[in-house]
Amino acid sequence: MTVPIPVRGLGEILVSVRGGSEAFAALSDRPIEKNTQVLVVDMASARTAIVVAVNP
């Protein structure tokens, strides 16, 4: 997480892609703090990931 996810809001994650990293918008049903490791469980759109905290 590079930008925390607030309640009913968007955050931002960095995803390793093709030897580099890309920023994606991130959604979750719970708030997630910055620097939390997350797992992408689905994609809401081409640039928006649905995530859960790995160790909440």
C-alpha cells in the first residue's frame, strides 16, 4: 500500500509487473493502512484492484 484505503474510498498499491512496478488504484471492504502487504483478489477494472490485507 502506498496510499492507505479509507472506509468507502480508494487507495493505491504498487504491483510488480514485467520486472518493474506499476501503481494501481485499490479497493477493500475494510480500511487498510499504508505499507500493509495486500493480496489482489479481483480486478474491478483494468487499473483498479480489489485487495485484502495479508496479515490484518
